[in-house]
Amino acid sequence: MAMLLRKVWGSVLARAAPGPGPAAPGSPRGRRAQPPAEQYCASLSLGALDAVPTDVIAQILRLLGPVDAARSSAVCRAWRILASDNGLWAFFLRLGPEPWDLVVFAETHLAYGPDSHPWLCFDNSPQLSFKQIYGLRAVVPGTLIVDGGSGYCKYGWSKYAAPSGRCATFLEFGNIESPMYARLRHFFSTIYTRMQVKPSTQPVIVVLPLCHTDDTESAWASRKQYKETIYSVLFDMNVPAVCAVDQAVLSLYASKRTSGIVVHIGFNTTSVVPIFEGRVMYEIGVETVGQGALKLTGFLKELMHQRNIFCESLYTVRTIKEKLCYVAADYEAELRKDTQASCEVDGERLFTLSTERFKTAEILFQPHMGGMRAMGLHKAVALCMDHCYNSEVVGDDSWYKTIVLAGGSSCLPGLPERLEKELHQLLPPYISEGIRVVPPPFGTDSAWFGAKMISNVSTFTEAWCVKKKQFRQKMRRNGPLFVNSW
């Protein structure tokens, strides 16, 4: 094999000039892949290598690596066909840091930008030019991702495996009485200082927390003004390009879907968000439940005090909740079981809980246990699904039957199964049939990973980003609140 490899590479170096790189520039949109290499073996000559089986040559190209494989395509037409085979470049993409299924989803569903999501499936992936996609993904610039969550903000580089830092959220940063522009300016300046980078060196993705969920003119204006202020602040800081996407939409992307219902258990509230083809359907209705992670933590603290287990730090209580609490499949049956368990928190003593482990999360379904007059989570989701069914957005009603959980407290074990069970009991069969509840695909950081997926797509800067010049031109032409198109 080594001798054959040297022979092949010697032939390449003798006949090819230095190549330009792993891929040619250009957008993959509308490009068709080269036909399979096997179809040309009989009609095109490889010179001294005609006797070598095509699959052996393909394996040699894999061993050469993407750069040398791309250069070999400059030898002749036969080598160009072999070196442009989709199977070869799919192999190279599989070796990259991104999971293969996420790469295929991003390039088929997200490469056209936020306003166009073609209904492509994985069976259509061979029609893509994976060679071009590989080259374009290799030169996509590193992007700063700022996930303005409802509890705390996560930020980091798109090339990193996880967020590199956390801080207070947009709305809680700085003096609460300061104007929004000043607070956002202070917030982003702090992020760039902590990252030790200049704003002018890379694009930024801003994950927008859900706010002003009503389908009214005032709510629409508030959302657009908020988004416009973010653009203004970042462009005034000389950021070259900005991409702002809703948090719930990115959580849905992280689960490899563009349509569905996202149940986001935030810091103070829980939101049930219908999304169709990457767009939040405010006209259908976003259901909001007035309980979130903070209420769960506070309720656990009350239950612990009732058993003379005292802990003043909410951070410690939250850690206990994350380690010991779960959602009971059957609350009444769980009361008759021995559910005692213990955990040790760093810097604290050993904590032992029993029924508190599942009573804490039960207020999601029975809010009256926590002294609240609110709708249960399952009822809010059922109401949203009923609205989706009656809206008749598309003929196929399966788009809203996938429910994706998001937020830190949605990682509690047993929540997907319990919610699915309650929905089947609550909804009529023509709506409940085919329901699937998906746990958070990336735990507490699903929205951040959804942004990471967008930042690595081959057409990111062209299809997803707003440039400073675009922003200024539309501001002059359309005035405030023009960002509806973004």
C-alpha cells in the first residue's frame, strides 16, 4: 500500500501544478454533485493506474487527506471525477469536529438563511456538493456566540466544544434604570473584555431570549425595537456582521428540526412556543406559565425546611435539585415507594432527600402544590397544540406533534415521559396520535449549540448575517423598526 501510495502521489506531483486549496469558492446552493466515479472508470483513463480498482484508489485518496485529494483533481478529468466524489468528501466531513448528522441537517435545512427552509431530507444529501461544502466550512470565520438566556448568559467561540463563560443576562445587566442602549453597550463591552478580543475582528451571533410574546402591534414593535437596539449597539462597536435569532428557534435547530413546539423552562417562566419552518408563530399563540427554574428551587428549599434540612444558599439548593430531583411517572404511586437518596455538595455537608426529590418538579403539573394559581405545563402544551391544529397552517398537521424541551430544568429525568403521558390523556386521539417529546439535545446549552450549528454552515456570512452597511442603508431608507425582515 505504501508503494502504491508513493506511485500515485508521484504521478500527481509530476502532472499537476500547485492547487489553490481544498475547495473552490462559491455557494453550494443549487449545485449538483458530480456523478459517481464508478460510472467513468470504463471511459476515462488513469494512465498506469487503470488496472487498480476504483475503490482502492478512493481509499488512497482518503489516506492522502482533504488538501492533497483536492490537489489531485487538477491532474486530469479522470482524477477530477475521482477526487470530487461525494462519498470521499462525506468521509472527510465525518472526520471533522461536527457530528455528521448535524452537518447534513445544517447544509440541507439552514444553508438558505432564516427565511427559507427547503423541505429536504437526508435521502437527498447525495445531491449536495460535499467538496464545496467542505471547503466553505473550512474558511468560515470563527464567530462569537452570546446566548442571552433567561437565567444567565453563556458566551464563547463557535469553534469551541462548549460555552467558555457565563454572566448575568441582557435584562439584568447594569443599572436597571439605565436606557436599554446603555445597558446593552455595557453588556457587550464586558463580554468582549472577558473574551479578550476586539469587536471588529469577527461576526457575532446573539441568541434572543423570548419576550413580548403577545400577537399585538405593541408587542411586535417592542420585539423589533429590542432587536434594532442590539444591532445598533454592536455596529456602533464596529462588529462586522451580526446574526440575531430567537432562543426557542435555536433550541429547535439543535434537535435537527425546523418545525415543532419548544417548551422552554426558563428562569422565571415557562414558555410553550410553536415554530413553523424556523419562525415563531405568534399569531397561533405562545403560551406562558408563571413558573420556572427559580420557583422549583424555591419550592425545594421550602420542602427541605419542613424536614429541618436548612440551607441558606439557593445555589446549593439548585445543585441538590440538579443531582437528586426527578419527575415521577405516576405521582400517587411514587408516594408509596422508598425514594431516599443522598448527595454531597462541594463545600457543604451531605444532604439526604426522600419525597422531596419528585415533589419539587410535580408543581410543573400541579401548580397548586406550590401555592400558585397557574396552568399546568401539560395543559399549556395541550392548549398550544389545539391552537396549532385549528390554525391549519399546512395540510400536514404532524409539524406540531414534535415537542422539544429546552432550558436547564427541562433536563430533570422523567420529564419527557411524564409530559407525553399527560398529553395522551388530555388530548383527543386525532391530535395526540404521533406525539413525541424530545429531551434537550444538548442539555442546558441547546440554544448555544443551535447557534454553533448556524455559525459553521457553509453560507453563514451570506445567508444569516446582517452587515453594517446593510443596516445603515435600511435605517436611512425605512427608518426605525425596519428589522422585521431579519
